[in-house]
Amino acid sequence: MNFLKEELIDMIFVLGNSGKNCFLASRMYAAQFPERRHPEPISFSRLLERFLETGSVDYKKEERNKTVTNEENQLAVLLTVTENPNISQARVGEEVGISERSVQRILKMHHFHPYHIQLHQALSENDFQRRVEFCEWARLRLQGNRLFFMNVLFSDEATFHNNGCVNKHNFHYYATENPRIIREMDYQHRWSINVWGGIVGEHVVGPYFFNGHLTGERYLEFLTNDLPVLLLNLPPIQNMWLQQDGAPAHFSRQVRAFLNNTYENLWIGRGGPVGWPARSPDLTKLDFFLWGYVKDLVYKERPTTEENMRQRIIDAFAKITPAMLRDVERSFQTRIDRCLEKNGRHFEHLLK
């Protein structure tokens, strides 16, 4: 039986008074402490042996069985993940013949961490040079005026589908027990909404909803009639630039003619005074910030109707603050530098 520490200490004193005679100590202890449990001579013998060995009355702590994480299994696990860094811990356990928990313990011992792979837009050799050219132009502008891009209206369109997926990393349900929540997805009745949005300085512009697919005619009508109205809600911006990507509707002849006439040399885009590099969502504020932020909010719950989704998009735009957009501007400038450091290649995996 196990004894309390107070009892063990008294037993040591009794052993001393008995001249380390365990049989005598057992009788002396029972007489001195009649209200307590009476240890047998074998208990005094074990206590004496432990005390002489360790200098303590405390019981020895049982060492955990480490045979599963022995050197042989450690080597097998490390070789397996080195040969195939994408393998799952469960699969490693199957191949090595140990539990997934043991695999996890071994990897932690050797400071292996399951880093997530980042997905990026595919780039070609020609893309690298165009990205470098734009970033060099941007850096020159920033050297002359660190606030230059606060006067650039970054713009883009996005499509919101009724069966769009929520970012599960941002979707939680806190409870004391697992509620087993499911999310129904309707893949048979599909509809979508096309949305334009913009960011200029500390202001978000929009949203503006297109009816149907975006065409050159619809985009020109928006630039001519609707964008000026949206900009009326902002403080006056001197010499505002317009940025757009190379979508077919943006590249139509009539749209480029309008931009050359209205913005003269103050627009960035395919065929414009300053070319926008294709396949560069990592450089535009709409792609690396706005659409991800808005979709996370919109898709937290399943949209019920088109009107419901439109209102959610409007509400999400309204939640964007000037402080958030100042952080976006700092991120944009950092991305320009990182893109140049990597000679136009992928850099987002280097961002903190």
C-alpha cells in the first residue's frame, strides 16, 4: 500500500529509533500511532531501501515505456517523411507499424512541423519579366512619393456563387460537446452574382453589381455612368490613377479608348500607359485582401437568395475600416519589394 508523505517521514524516525530493525519498527509504529494504518515490516524494509538509495521518502516514479519511440522507430519515421514530405502521419504509422500518436511524438521530438502548402497562380517565363517591369516602375514612384499608390484606384470583379465554400479555418462552433454541425450545399440549383469593387487609399469603393456576364459594353457603361457616382462619396482625389487587370472586357477597344480619353496617362492595365502584369493576384489589393475578406463573411452561412447575398456583400464592404486599408497599403509596398527580390517569381510564401 502507498502511505502519505507525513506517514513515511514518521516511519523513517521510527526506523532510526529501532536501530533499522524493520520488525521492531512495525510494532513501535503501531503503538505510537494507533489511529493510523499499521505498515508491515516489508513496508519498512522497502522504505529503508528507497531512502538509502535516493535520500528521499518519495516513491519512485515509473518510467514510461519508450519502446515504441525507440531509436529504430525514430529512424524509420524520419526516413519516411524525408523521402515523402507530403505523407500523412496516419500513413507513416501504417508503414512503420506504430500508432499515429507515436509518429506525432517522434516528429515533435525532432522539431518536424506540418507546414501548409500555399497555392499560387502559375507563372511563365514571360510573366516574370513583366512583373519585374511593373514593380520597378512602382518602386520608382514610391521613391518619389511614398503615398503615390494611395491615389491609385485598384479595381476588380469577382463572382459569388450560391454554393460557394466557406473558409473552414474561420468557421467554428464553440460548445462543451461536439454538436456535429453540417453545412448543406445545393449543387443542383446554381446562381451567381458578379460584383465590382475598388480600393483607393483608405476608402473602399462599391460594391457594384453587374447584371449578367461582364462584357466590354457593360464595363464601358459602368465606367461612364456608375463609377463617377460611386466616387462622389469620396473626398476629392487629385490626379487619381485607375488600375485594372487584363480581363477581356477591360481590354476591349472601346474601353481602352475611353480610358485614354478620360484618364489620359493615368491608368494601369493591359494595353495601357503602364502595363499590368498578367496572372498577378499577389500584387493587387482586391485579390490579396478584399475578395477573401468579403467571401469569408458572406459564406459563413449559406446564402438563401440573390437579394440576401447582395446584402451580405454590402454589409461586408461596410465593415472594412481605414486602418485595415492602411495595413493593405503597407502590404502592397512590401509585396513590390519581395517581387523584385525574387525576380518576378512567387514570393507570398516569404511574407510573414
